[in-house]
Amino acid sequence: MKDYWVKHSQFANIQEMLLDSNAEAISDNELPEILSFLPSFKSKRVLELGAGIGRFTRVLAMQAEHVAAVDFIEKFIEKNRELNGDLDNIEFLHGDATKISFPKRTFDIIFSNWLLMYLNDTEIFELVENSLKFLKVGGYCFLRESCFHSSGTLFKD
């Protein structure tokens, strides 16, 4: 899977992130809806898994106390840093979301959008198991997938 994403991250843009030539319209349409499902993240510590180029990072960081943005594609996390590095409450982490480590009960909210579909069953189990360890008591874990339409118009190889 990593080889695929390395190959398709040459420009580190939203079209590559969403694998769709209509990515801006898709993002503009779905971003408010997705965020509406989250509890308030004001003054919260947020772990963003599969952060990519930062489609949600800035929005989360504008209210959160701290955002740890994680992605396993270095070019995506570099682009995220370029776009959002002016905010001092974001920690940009290049790493595998299934293997990262944080102290127990570090985060109030764990957020992921369109990550699980790229993982095998074992990796999903590891991700969920670890995420629950990192989540504070009473915290909120949001793992979203969407399959209501065909996945993308780009890179069908």
C-alpha cells in the first residue's frame, strides 16, 4: 500500500489525496458535514490519523489546544506542514498510524477520515486497539469511511 501512495503523491495535492479530479468540490461539500459529527474540539487534544496534506488539520487546530497530525507519506506530511506550519499547536508526525505510540490517555478526540479502507484486518485491529489506549476516559473516537459513490477518478492502477 505504501508503494502505491508514494507513487501517487508526487504533487501532494488534494486531487492525489482524494484520488479524484473533482477533489475540491468533494472536499467543499463533505468537510462541513464530517465536522458536524464531531463534538466540540475547542481546547481539546486531537490525534488526526491519516492527516495527509492537512485537509482537516487547520480546521481542527483553529480551535483545539493541540493537534498531532500523523501520515505515513512523508511528502503529504511535508505539504501539511507547509500549509499549516504557521499554527504553533500542530505536531506533524511522519509515521504509520497503526504503529505510532503515545502515552495512555493523551487525546480527547481521535479523528480519521478515509483511512480504514487502506488497511488490512490486522492493521485495523492494531489501529483501533492503540487508539483506544491513547484516548482519555470520556474521549471521542471518530473513524469515518464513505462508500456512497465510486472511489475517485484518478490512478486506477
